Amino acid sequence: MKHPVSITVNGAKQVADVEPRLLLVHFLRDTLGLTGTNVGCDTSQCGACTVFIDGQAVKSCTVLAVQADGSKVTTIEGLATNGKLHVMQQAFWDKHGLQCGFCTPGMIMTACDLLQRNPDPSEEDVRHGIEGSLCRCTGYQNIVAAVREAAAQMKA
Amino acid sequence: MASRILGSGIKRREDPRLITGTAKYTDDIVLPGMVYMSVVRSPYAHAKIKRIDTKKASAMPGVLGVYTGQQLKDAGFGPIPCAWVVPGSDTKTPPYPPVAIDTVRYTGNAVAFVVAADRSQARDAADAVDVSYEPLPVVVDGFKATQPKAPQLHDGVPNNVCFHWHVTGGDVDAAFKSADVIVKDHIINQRLIPNAMEPRGAVAQYLGATGEITLWSTTQNPHIARFLISLDTGTSEQKIRVIAPEVGGGFGSKIPHYPEDSMAIFASKMLNRPVKWTESRSENYRATIHGRDHIQDVELAAMKDGTIVGLRAKVWANLGAYLSTASTGIPTILHGLMLSGVYKIPNIHEDVFGVFTNTTPVDAYRGAGRPEATFMVERMIDLLARKLKMDPVAVRRKNMIPPFTDGYQVATGVTYDTGNYEGALAKALEMAGYEKLRKRQAEMRAKGEYLGIGLCTYAEICGLGPSQVAGAVGFGGGLWESAIVRFHPSGKVNVMVGISPHGQGEETTFAQIVANELGVGVDDVEITHGDTEKTPMGWGTYGSRGTAVGSGALMGAIKKIKDKGKTLTAHLLEASVDDIEYADGKFFVKGSPGKSKSIQDIALMANVAWNMPAGLEPGLEASSFFDPPNFVYPFGAHIAVVKVDAETGEIALERYIAVDDCGKVINPMIVAGQIHGGIAQGLGQALWEGAVYDDDGQLLSGSMMDYAVPKAAFFPKFELAMTETLTKVNPLGVKGIGETGTIASTPALYNAVADALAPLGVKTINMPLTPERVWRAIREARS
């Protein structure tokens, strides 16, 4: 038995009939073809699937598509505006905050959420603030630098 | 100026697609008519398969096929080949069927697979496959498996010993007899789970009309994958195309050719439709290779003044249930040959037993054999220092190989290329403020506080390697690289390389090399990799060989381009070719730089070919193969500073200093990134990570909830510096940097904790050094 959902994704209203067990991350990836959001685990540890739901970072593997009915979702694909990178995307590029790139979409969304809550985080604040996202490549050092760079840019 | 591009930390060209979510990883591939595969895995670590009932699963919605190992075998799909059999070790290679037929030997061993119209239908049906097992006794420990009455895994492998390999240099027994002091330790270098953030996956597409197979795969080495797939699927190599699209990290775990490749190809052939398989994380923990897992008995013999005279070791290397692609080479060649470290150790002997157990197969994980060697050596050096009441720096300096530029042969037989170990050590000590740290340590000890300072001075073998050596040590392939440089009429350049980076940034690094050498804009160069149909043969990205070997091929092609450019310039300018010189994108007549042709002029003239000298072919394209004359041996010195809370056992990592030398640095930003990541993984082993099996062979650390992949807040900011000692092994003088951090940081951190706890009389603590283990060790020492 499928359920109708209506979810606004990156500004566009998406209407679909989905299985009740369909996770939001699979709705985004398989139903809508928005494959920028990645799946790195099955226990909500890794954070690779982090997206914004109504302005807040959420691991999209912990939400059913039916739960997201009526909400506004932003994925990594919706972060740049008019072809211009978001400050956080630019900072990750500038500071070499990624290597294989698999955790990066989720990490960037997490970092954006952190700066909404704390616009001027210390190194320590950033390290704790992104704890819900795992990266195996960078040792986090340049991710921390990128987030602080983005914070400085946003303040300027 | 072009020449400034080499050595500059320009931003990575890989990143725009990765930070915008437009990159395509294997699971992002969608093909018309594509269906999904799910694998049925054994819940038992060791059992006879009594019956596989697929009836219920076959009737479920969307199900297109349910297949067993017997069907694979009947269709001519052979066992997964082991690609590394070390000579002189009497290695037994029992068959590794891609899907178990009568016996399962580890939890996660595939027993059947299902294909259905969508992911969840495939998974539901996999759960409905009814398999009856008759459990057999289980052994998971690499030493216990060799003992009398241990459960036996394979026919023809008595006591589960797959091989016995040894390395001998000098006369170790005589050295031990002559020694003043001997220190010993029993080291458990624990099993780790690689945890590339992208789990494995495969999309197989068989085209019945042509008999061609295309496999999109999360592989570090598409050309090796194609070769091995041709061997065990009965498809001719020229009919197979392997594409490594964006690959989300590997760390060794994506080198092997895995059973799921065969299953997906088989299913695609059966159904004549593209088949996708994507691993879940908990599946990854059981079905993708693990790393390390050594039990080591080590002794070091020395004189009273600290001079080391011999090292003797016995190692039980747990290989898991089957031989994965490169597994036997890791605890032998990549481990035993590095037991001299950065020291003059005249007498070395090591026996290594490779052992089968009821666990996930073990293969290369970042460092692969070298961390297990470096930890052993660096640990013994510190134990010797303590025994002799010498500073660990003094013991290191006493035995360190002095700087050399023309090779240094150690007792294990390998010849290091170049080294300045004292230089790296001095720099690290200065950065750390070593003397001050020791003073602070003494002051804190007086107050009952435990500060620890740990060192690791290391050299490692990488840039694998000369093919002749590969053959001599039983590696089932070559270890050269190739590259094609192609100039278009407009002067823009396409470069195709055999290596297959997956996060290391060689699209950027290689573009820097081409721009620097050929005087074209860095943005005028496109680097293509990771597709057997688009790129020339290469042996893959692992063993820190991508730049160390791959750049050699690139430089060879560049030289051919320059040579051809000179010939054409001489013809066009009516000069003798001996009088033509090349610099910064210009060919010019010696002494008259005004008489010149730009490389763009030459690219156009060569491509239109209106005026070529007799005998010179049109076009400006060169292909080159590079087989290095030796491995490369990067080195460095790392220092960890920790504070241990003796009441709780908690370890606070205060500082981490790393000085590394990877020869010529092409992009310092990328090099630093490699070091950061390496350090994090090595510290992970020392402090948090460990794959744990219970006695029944169940993986207790079976998900990311149970296995501690380090988080950002676990680390301080690493303090980095580099020294630059060029190698002569390749044209640019570059050494590998992908694994050094992992190799150096585990012993540095461990030594720091041991140093902190020395006043309490704490003996060996097994890694990972969790607060509970540290607390128990302190309590035991105090009682």
C-alpha cells in the first residue's frame, strides 16, 4: 500500500506515491535521482546522508519519506545558487577539506547547520559540532579549517 | 611561470564535482532495465550447508532469480584467484568459491544471491532463502588455530598453516649469545576494519549480442580487476571493460577481486539485464577484507651502550578463512623485509606463519605489513631504552643509519634508496621542544601526573615496485605503470594514465607535472583514469605507488613529446636538431632564443602534418611505460605527547608532531592531507579501533555503532613539517606519502602512553588503549 507524499526538494515540489518503509535518503536518491546525498552506513553513525529538513540538518536515513511529507528539504545539489558555490562549498575546496568526497555532501550540510547555531565557532566547537559526520580520509584537520574559514567569510 | 606550478599547493580540480554532489559513485549509476542483487550470507562462522531452499524466495514479488554457488560453478565461474603466492613458503591455496557450495568458513560467507526488480524486494527475498546448516567447531585466533586439536578449515592444510615464511640476515643466534641485554615482548597487532566511507558496489552489464561485459566497480585497480575477472568468469579479457567511477576511499580494501563481482556478472548474463549490488555497512564489516591481525613474539639483543646486535621474531598472521587477492604478500614481503627500520641491525631472523581462521579474509589495509613491522621495531627500541635507562632518542641515534644518497642495504636484503633519518628526527625534536617536554614530564611526575612522550622514527617500503622483483617474490602481476600524453591541434592536452586514484588527487598532481614540464596552462590538461577502455594498462593505486610509479610513466611520455618537438622544430627552423633546446614551453635554437616555436605551434604543425621531416610520423602523442629500478623508501620522525589520567585510564592526546620526507613534493597541500588522514588512521589503531570476534566467530564489532571510527573531536591539530630527500628511482625524485602517517603514528602514540606509565611499572597493554584497559593495567601494576 503506497502513500502519497508531497515534499519540496531544493525549491521544487515533488509529489510521489511511496512505500511506507521508504527512507527519505532512498526517496532522494532512487526516486528523485538526487545522488549527491550518500549512504555510508546503516546505523545512522556516518552522517554521509545529512540533508536539511525545514532548515535543520537531519540524517536522511533516520527519516521515512512519509514523515517528511509537507516539509522543505535541501540537499547538496540545492546549496549553490545561480551557479555560485555556497560559502561552505567554496571553503571546503579552498582548504582541501575533502579527499575521496564521499562524506563531503553530508559534512558540508552538517557544517552549515553548525554555523547557523554558532556563527563563530572555536576549533574545539567545530570538532564537537561535526561529530555526527565521519570522514576516513582527511583526519578532519582541513575540514575544521574549512568550517572556520567559512565562518570568517560569512561574518565579513 | 610554469616552473612554479610544481611544488605549489594549487586547489584540486577533482573538488567541484564532489562538493556539489554531481560526482557519480558506483551506486549512483543507473542503467535502463537495471535490477538489484542481494547476497544471502552465513550467520555461522563454520558450518556444513545441508540444504538451500530457494522456493519461497523465488516466488516473492519482483524476484527474477535466486542463485547458488553450485549454479555459478556449473556455469564455469571458477574460484576467486589468489594473486600472490610467496615462493619458498610452501603456500597452500585452498579453493575460494565465490559462493560457498558445501561449507561456510566465516560469518558473512556468501551462500546464495537473489536478483529482483528493486533493492528492497531483493533484500526481502534474500531473507526468505532458507538455508539449513550443521555447525562445525570454530577457531578465530591466529595462534590457537595452529595448536593441536584446533578445528581444521581446509583439506590439505594441516594445523591451518597456509604458509611458513622466513627472512634471515646475518647470524641472529650468535648475536643473541654475544649480547649484554635482551628485551622481549608479546605484541598483538589487532585486527582492523578499513572503513572506506563508500561501501563496495558493482554494476554489471552483459551484452548478449556481443558477449561484452562492463563492470562499474568500487575498485582501486580496474586493470587488475579485468585481468582477474577474465580468469575466473571464463570471459576473454578483451571483452571485459572495468570502470572505476568516483571511488569513495579504499585504503587497500578495494584492491581485491571480490566474489560479488562474479555474482553480479553471472546474474547479468542469466537475465540479460544490468545488475546492481550495493553493500550495506554491516555487510561491509563482514564481507570486505580486514587488516593487520598479527600475534608477534619479538626479542631484541643489544650491548650495554645501546648498540643493537640482533632482532628475532615469530609471527602468527591471521589470514582469515580464504586467501584474498594479495593477502600472503602482506605479512611476508611487505612486513618481514622492513624489520631493520631506520637502524643498523646486522642480524635479523623472523618466522612468519600465515594461518587460516573462521574470520573475514585479511588483506592490505593502509600500510599493509609495514605498520606491523614498524610497531614491532619501534616498540623494542623503547623497551631497550628503558632497560638501559637511556633516553629513547639516544638509543635511536646510536643505531640510526647515517644519511645516504646511493642506497643502503639492510640485513633483510632490501636496499633503501635515499635517507636522512637524523635530519627528520632533529626537526621533529626541535618542533616538539623535546628537552622542555622531558623537563615538564619530570615536574609533573613529581606531582603524580603522567605525561608521556612517544617517538617513532620510520622508513617504509612503497612505490611498488620493480616488476622483476614482483615476479621474484611471487606477485601474480607486474608493477609498472603507463601513460599516454596526447596534444590536440589547438595545443590542449589529454593524458590517460593506468593508475586509478580514489581520493589521492592525482588528477591535480599529474596536471601540475604536465603543465610544469610542457609549458601549457594547468587548465589546458585533462587527466583521465579509472576505465580500462579509455586508459592504458596500469597496475592500480595502492602501496603508495600512484605518483611514485605513475609519474615515471608520465615523465617518459613527456620526454618523448619534447624529443619529437625538437626534431620538428629543427626541421621548421632549418636548424640541426642538436642545436634545439627546450624550456618553459618553447623550442629554440641554442644561443638565439628569438628563433623559436612554442609547444602550441609544434602541436598544430605536428597534427596538420603539412611539413614534416622525412621519417617523422604525424601527430604529437606519446605513450610510455615505466618500471622503476627499485622501491622507494619514504621516512620521517613522529612524536606524540599524551597525558594519562591514572585514576580513570583516560588518555588525552595533547600534541602530535609529524616530520615526513616523501622526496620531491609536487603539491604540498595534497601531501599534508595524505599525512593528516594517515595519522588519524594510525592513531585509531592505537587508541580506539579493533575488530572483535567472539569464540563462535560472531563479529561483535559488527557495525559502526560497535567499531570506533574516530571522530573529529578525538584529535588535536597535527603539527606537520617536511624534509625533502629526493630519490633516484624515478625522474622527479618523488616517494609515496599515502601510508606513512598510518605506519608511524601507531607506535608513536603507543610509546607515549608506555612512557607516561613507566613510573607505575605498567607492562604491555594490548591495543586499542581504551581507558578500561589502561586503568586495569595500572591497577594490576599497583597491586
